[in-house]
Amino acid sequence: MGIDRATVDHVARLARLDLSADERGRMQEELTTILDHVTRIQSLDLDGIEPTAHTVPLRNIMRPDEVVPSLTQEEALANAPAAEDGRFRVPRIVEDA
Amino acid sequence: MTVAATGTYTTTIGLEIHVELNTASKMFCGCAVAFGGEPNTRTCPVCLGLPGSLPVANEKAVEYTIKIGLALHCDIVGASLFHRKNYFYPDMPKNYQISQYEFPIASGGWLEISNGATRRIGITRVHLEEDTGKSVHAGGSGRIADSEYSLEDFNRAGTPLVEIVTEPDIRSAEEARAFVAELRAILESLGVSDVRMEEGSLRVDANVSVRAEGETEHGAKVEVKNMNSIRSVGRALEFEETRQRRALDAGETLVQETRHFDERSGSTSSLRTKEYAFDYRYFAEPDLVPFEPSEAWVDSIASTMPELPAARRARFASEFGLGDSDIEVLTASPAVADWFEQAATAYGGDAKKIVNWIIADLFGLLNEAGIELPASKVAPSALAELVRLIDSGAISGKQAKLVLGEMFTTGGEPGAIAAAKGLRQESDAGAIEAVVDEVIAANPEAADKVRAGQQSTIGFLVGQVMKKTRGQANPALASELLRNKLS
Amino acid sequence: MAPELTRTSAHDLADALGEDEVSAAELTQAFIDRAGEVEGSLHAYLQRADEDALMAARASDDRRARGEPRSRFDGIPVAYKDIFVTRGITTTCGSRILEHWVPPYDATVVDRCSAAGLPLLGKTNLDEFAMGSSTENSAFGPSHNPWDLSRVPGGSSGGSAALVAAGAIPWAWGTETGGSVRQPASLCGVVGVKPTYGLVSRYGMGAFASSLDQAGPLARTVADAAALLEMAAGADPMDSTCIPEPAPALLEGIDGGVDGLRVGVLESFGDAEPQPGVRSQVEEAYTRLEKLGARLEPVALPSFEYGISAYYLIAPAEASANLARYDGVRYGYRAEGADIVEMTSRTRAEGFGAEVKRRVMLGTYALSAGYYDAYYGKAQRVRTLIMQELERAYLSLDLIVCPTSPTTAFRLGERTADPLAMYLSDVLTVAVNLAGNAAITVPCGLSPADNLPVGLQIIAPALGEATMFRAAYAFEQDLGWINSPEGRPPL
Ligand SMILES: [Mg+2]
Ligand SMILES: [Zn+2]
């Protein structure tokens, strides 16, 4: 089960990874190798077998609606690559490329 | 602007409504939920999406969502699950939104709107998710399109958000407006949200499509955004409906797009975004375990449900004998309805009188003062007392208006105010009879006309009695005495 | 007590402190000195906190002097894999994208161990975001195996394993997603534990694959590993998936022996045919367990061989979402870009290493429209299959044993060119993570083929830790390898 270059490009865009041309080439080969291996699960008969998302049999774990202290503005922005007026500064927002 | 179109068309509208819950803390962390405030002062590792942080669901938010589901006649699912909705946006700290997908908390309900005829609008689903932060667009006009850069504030990020999706059952802009108004009243009476559209705690998006009569398949779906008041929902969708009809009349083909409503021009304009297929890669949120509300819990929530607007309207008709127009005005806001009900109960008599005083007089004073009824100094019981004073004939309706004005400014008791102003009405037959005799003596021609059966002239004589008593005589009593004496 | 502090177990150090034979400051200094000797060869630390650790040690000594309440292990230093968030101490997750991130909070594990009085000596090296089996995927260079510096310590918790093996720290924390504690522990000849999913809070652990991640202790002795686990385990209101029960008592009855325990021996390995040297060592271990009174019988777990396939779909899928937050907006590395899409895409391309990008791509693909059912959906069903198979096995078994790793420590660079070969290092460990079961690796001597450590894996059902530790302890005590001259790496 291979993966073509167009799919690599599409997935890279979804994942927001600006990969170079040869990175994409290598990615295509490596993903194909890995997918060839994992595709063996296609041969299993899984009819009537429910998917497992959680292994702990817990249910209804919730917290009471209580307010706890927040970080200060300084703490919140301490690691910001760029900030202005107490806010995180980001380049112009455009729709997904 | 909205010129009627010539062809006959069917309009199909579906709404997607986001409601911010008014819980004390956020959906998945303990940061406070509030509007505005200094930017980034209500964040923590969880709602900032810091490495290693984990969400824990707010029980109250789940309870509120079940409440909304029950109010909209939905089925509450036995097992619900949160999913991750994956897409990048700088106001979304984790670059995925914890939302719901296959197993929303509530689904398959309906809401009745009465706009002329009563119609039932299907509710597809009611699910719980987290809100995003807020972007401020700097440079340019402040609109995202031509801004130079943006600034992110995550105070709102993680606020509990309920998404309500309707079936495409709505047939006109007016029905859409009515639906949002009714939903807003329901949410307000449930007390689960501030429902302030201008503050974004109630956000409405609509999918509008128009197709020619007989045409079987739906027209191109147009998504309309940025409707910031119930009124603008009506205006925006009416504009959009007409725009699409006119386009079809002109033989144009409509394209699927997202359009932005502009409050000032009252028109919608295309956002011209690259329409590229989103791929949200939903999968079950591994950080949150499944959620199975017990029947006992759902029942206990159901038992705490307040009377909803529809039921209350029915009761106002049966219990107080009010007409539809009065009921609509009173129940537009639960607070007003509560106030009316207290006054009417305190009064005990014909509630219509209370309604008239609220609508005809109190609302006027409130508008001038620019305040809401609950905030006024006039207590419901005080209005009831005022009406009783009129009934007993202690003061006239004219005088009562003066008293109400005083009550509104000082919050005083009507009886005391009337006394202090020397406002009273003479209802002692003996005292009035003397004046009546004087008036008959002073106006023989008029008296004769009445004796001759010209009842209309009694009005003139009553006027004379009122003049002599400087308005304090009870006019009803005066005309009764005149009639007896001149028959 | 033992002449050498740095070869002494945490239990014996605790006793020595109790007897005032040594001070916390002295023994902390001893481990700082030892780290100084070996760090140049191992490159196992990413951050050192020597000064703070000594301060914490002196505070511990003051508590002892004043007779204030102290935990049993108060004053014994610890190190954390650099994926545990530490307030005020740079936490990188082994990635350039977090190179200078200083967290405003502590992970629950760190919080509890600090509350117990354990001085934090440093943050250890790992494969970037715990994605790897050799530490060669660390953005800051690989660590080395103290048994042979030309070989990997295993991974992703390789830094912790190397330091414990070299006696530079009595014990350390690592994390597991598919074997990241057990495999390096095995390759470095120390004890490593993968607890039941939900036994230890994940709060403050940089997330790789949320439904698989678990914190796990590494130590030179089974009892020390049990003690460190007990210290941090138990309910945490900050983690919805953490079992809301108090920590189990793991030391109590640890010396109960294996008499009568029913132990299944895994015999078919699919892709994971162990090296002869590994096989001979674990077979000796089986015999030893039998001699100690365990009832051995063969067990077949055919779906195990599908574990790697399911794992390499589920883990990358969850990772693709967990790592989406590294976008250059709120913290971490940011590349230049004219608009948000360009900035974020460059930040991630420059900030993530090759393996992380590979898995983010794989996971994004496995979840994307049209492929979900064939990949992620199917993998989650295989996961159910593996759980059911293990549950059936536990009907007649208390524990299951097999090698921890099919090979001993491999050479640096040996598998970097071939991602799949690297993935197959986890073939005997991933099934345990997929099923949320517990497992431990205990050294069972050196492979006669290359004189490198071999680990025996003991697998237990969910919350079967007590029995698991009992068996591991009995085996360790009878073998007596760890304190023998042979159990000491050359470094
Ligand atoms: Mg939504
Ligand atoms: Zn928060």
C-alpha cells in the first residue's frame, strides 16, 4: 500500500510542515515502507470487534465548577516568542494555504 | 434594498448556534469565566495548551448541556464522548478543539415557534465543546483581511460552549428570527447563559439556500456569519434570501460560499476565502474518559427545570386571561414576566389592568431612564396597590399617573405619595350631591336637555362638577347623581 | 553499609541517613561527583541542577536534625527524563522546538517526589518527544551505554537508564509509550517498570500518545523501583485517566516469593526472534523461576505480532494532535514567516527532527479522510484483540515472561538509516502498552555473545503490580547479579 507524492503534499499541509523537496521524497519512501508493514492488520478478521480508545474502565470523571487562581499575565507571556499589549503577537492571519 | 423577487421560490434555512455557558470556571480547567478584562489574566497551563497539561471536564457545564437538551425535547445519550477536532488557528491553544462528534450529549429534538402559524423546527444535535481565544487584528482597517499582524488573548479560551444545530426546517428570515428569539428566551429562563449576542455569548450562523418552486434539489448552500443581534438575524437573512431570489430571477447560478453580514449597510458580502475541503481528522479524545449520565442524574436535572416560555405563555392566557400580543410583550424577557406575575398576584383582580399600567406607563418611564424593569424602584406590590387605590375610587386614573411618576423616582408607597401631594378623590355622595344641585341650578338649559333625554349633555354637567371640585369629585358618582336628579 | 555510596540502593541509603552514617548533602554531592566523572562519556543529562539539589539536600538534613516529619527516602536525589515538566527548570522534551522553554508548573510526579524530599539532580536525555529506541533522535545528541560507549543506551528514556546503570543517580524517572522505560533498562542492565495505565498521573508529562503514555521508574534494584513508583502513584484530580484510588502498597509483601505462581512463557515471537545470547539468558531465568517454585507453562499470544502495526498507527495518530500545539505562537521556537501559515509551517519544519516529522506525517495520514477506517479504526480493533487475548491468558496465568528486547544494545547509527528496523526494537514491549497492562524488566545477566546486559520481562494484568514485583524481587535476590562484580558496567 504505497503513498503518492500528492498525498505527501496534502498531508504535509494538514500537519503544517514546510518540508523541502527531498524531505518529501524521503518521506514518501519511508511512509510507504512503514505502511507496507502495518498493512498486515488488513488481513485480520475484525468483524464484531469494538475499537478500544481507552484501556482504563473509568466513566464520568468530572471536576466541580470551582475557580482556582490563574497565571499572571507576566507568567502567561513569559515564554512568548513575541508579545504586545499583554497579548501574544502573531503574523498576519490567513486562511489555510 | 429588499426588492421583492418575481419568481416563486422555496427558502431553506438551517441554523448553527453557539452558546457560551455562564459557569464559574472554564470547561476543562479552573480559570474563571468572565467577559473582557485585562488580556491573558485568566489562563493556566491547561487553557494555554502548555506541554503536559490535561483537561478535566466541568460537571456543571455537562449539567447545563443536558438541561438545554431537555428543554429542546432531545434524547439524552446513554454514552457520550469527546472528540478532538483538528485544525490550526492561532486563537486555539492546542490547535485542536475538544468537541463532540459521533456521540453528542443530546440529539433529535425540536422547538416550536409561533409566527402566525405554529411550526416545529427540528433540533439535530446539542453538543458541548470549548471556546477559542480572541484575536485583535492590528494595522489596516482592523479587519482580518488587510491587517498587518494579530494579537491573541486567551482569557476566553476554554469557556464552555454549547453548539445547537437545527434541521434545515426554517422557511423564512422571519422564522429564523423567531427561532433565535424563542431559543434565547429558553436559555435565559434556564439561566445557563448570559445570551448577550453583542458580547458573543450567543452566536448565530445560518445556512441559506433558495430553490425555484418545483425544483427538487437544494440550491447552493450559503453560510451567513456575523449576525450580532436578533434583529440582524432577521435583516441579514432577509437580505440574503432576496439576493438569492433576485440572482435566480436574473438567471445567475449561486455558488456555495461564506458571506459576512455588515450591520451598517444591512447587506452580506462574500468573504472570498479559498473554499478548500476541511479535514478535521476527528478522533476520540484520549485524555477524557467516556461520559455516561445516569438516568437518576438526568431525572434530577429534569426535576429542576424552570417553567419554559411556551408553558408560561399558555398559563398567562389561561390564568390571567391575557391576549397573545400582551403575552408576547411580557414573556419576551423572563424577568419582565416574573415582575408582572408578582404584581398580578399581589393585585388579585383583573390582571389586564396591571398589564396596561406596565406596557402603557411603566415601559415609557423605563425607556426614558434607560433601565430594565427589574432595576426600577417600583415594586410589583406597589403597582398592585396603586391600581387598588384607583378601584376604590380613592384617586383618579389621571392622578395615579402622577403618583406612579413619583413612585418611579423615589420608590415610595402610592398611598403615602397621594396623601403627600394632596391627591384624593371625593367619593362621598353627600358632599358631591350639594355641588350637583348647584351645577343644575346654574345650568338650567343643559339640565332641560338632559330631562328631554339628551344623555350626551350629562358629560358637560359632569365637567362642571369636576371644575367646581377642582377635579376631586369621583366622575362616575357625579354622573350617576345627575342622571337620578334629571330623570 | 556498602563502602561506595553511588553503588548503594536507595533503601540502604535511606537506612544510612536514618543512622546518621551519612548526610543527604554528602550523598547528593557523591552523586554529583559521579555524574561529573561519567557525563563526558555518557551525555545523559540535558540539564543539571546541582546547586538546587544540594540546597534541597541540606534542607532535608535540617528536617532530620530537627526531628521533623520526613518521608522514608527524604534526601535521596532523583533525576527526571526531560519530558517531565519542572517549574523554573528548562524542559525541552529533547526537541529544538522547546529548547528554551521554562515551565510555570511542576508535573504531578515531580511534585510528589519533591514533597517526599527527593532533591532534583537533573533532567535526562531522551529521543525527541520520546519517539525512538536509542536516544539518537534527541535534538541535543545521543547518550551512550555505560557497558559499551559505542552502543546506544536504548530509548527513549536512555539518559535515565545510562545514569542509573553508571551509578550516577540511585533512581530516575522515565516514560513509556511502547517500551521506552523497559527497553533502555534492559539494554543498560537495570530495573525498569511500565505501570498499569492510569496508576501514575500523566499531568505534566509532555504528551506523545495519550492513551499509551505512562511514567515509569528506573532503578538498580526491584525494591527501589517499587518504592519510587509507590511515591508518585495514586489518584490525581488533574488527570481524568488516572485511577481515582490511593497508591497501592508495593513494598509490603514484596519478599513473598513465587511459590505456586502460574507463569506463562511466551514461545513464538513473530518478527521478534531473540538473539541466541538473549534467548539463552532468559531461558536460564525461566529455569530459575521454576526452581523458586513458579509453575511454568507455554503461552501463545498470536496477536502480539500485530502489536507493532497497531502501535505505529495509534501512537503517531495521537501524536499528530498532541504535537500540533508547537506552532510558535505561545512558547518555544519560532521561525520567521510573512503570515501565520508560513510562520507555523517553517517553525515546525525547523523545530522538529526527522523522526517526529515522520510520525506526525504518518499519524496525520492515518487519521485523514478516507484512510481513518482502514488504519486508525482497524488499529483500535487490533488493540481490542490483544486485550482480549491477554485477558484470556490471565484466566489461567498470574504472569507472562519473555525477553524485554530481542537484542542487546546495538551500535550507534546501526538502525538510524532504517526507521522500520528501529520500530521493531519495541516488538516485545508495545503489546503491554496497547493493553494498558503492567510489566517490569529485571537484569538476568550478560549475553555470552557480547557481554552486554539482557533483561527478563515480567508482564502482569492491569493493577497486577504487587505480584509482578514479588516475582521480580524473588528472581533478583536469587540471581544476586546487580551487586556482583559482573553486574557493574566498566565505566
Ligand atoms: Mg462548534
Ligand atoms: Zn485555565
